[in-house]
Amino acid sequence: MRVIDADGKQLGVLPLQEALRLADERNLDLVEVSPNADPPVAKYMDFGKYQYERAKRDREARKARKEIEVKEVRLRPKTDDHDRDFKIRQARAFLLSGAKVKIRMRFRGREIYNLDVAKELFDHFADQLADVGTIEQRPSFEGRTMLMIMAPATGNK
């Protein structure tokens, strides 16, 4: 078994019993680093300390990672001008905060036959929000709903 010291120095190839005895003398653990090598490689280390530091690094990495939030704005084909403007302001605030926006339009009854109204409304949304967001997914159907996803522009957060 090839043995590496805690400082990173190679101690050479030692029999297993000798390597375990040296680990016990130094109050360290003998950890097999590369079992498939010929001969297998082991290293002296404080394994509990190693696990603690690895968990600490993982926690820090999770904190640094930013989850992208998806907010939703719901519409209907008969949404009035004032309400539509309010929804646009709401979507703008979401995009500026760094969240993606899912714009969903539900159709009830015969409303589904007036798709030109829906496309105009989605185009209006995209035009109004072009300065703060880009279209990630063009308007598409899912059952009786049509949805479009907008992502924040690269200049935002």
C-alpha cells in the first residue's frame, strides 16, 4: 500500500500492518484514497476534521447558489386595459428583482376560439417588457391555457 503523509509527502510502499501502526502512533486515520491504483494509495488524515470541512464547504456553496424564482401573472382574454397595465407593472417588478415571469392566460368556454386576441395580448406584454426581460418561451398551449415565459434581461440583477 502506497502511503502519503498528512503533509502530502510520500512515505513509500508499506505493508498494511505497518501503515496502520504508524497511523495509530500519529493519532491519525489511514484513509484509502485510490483503491483501484496498483498498489492502492492511502493517506494519513484526521477524517472527522476532513468530513467537517467538506460539509462546511458544501453549506457555503449552497448559500452562494442563487435559486431562480418563477413568478406567475394570470390573465384572461377579456382583461381590461387598466388591469392589463397593472399586470405589466407587476411583471416588470418581478423581472427587475431577478425572477422569471410566467404569463398565463386561461380560456373559458368559447373564449378559446379568439386566439388572435390572446396573441395580441402576449405581443403587447412582450413589447412593454422588452427593456427589462427577454422571451424565454414563446406563447404555447397547455390544455385550455396559453403561457409565455420571460426571463430577466442580462443587464438586470
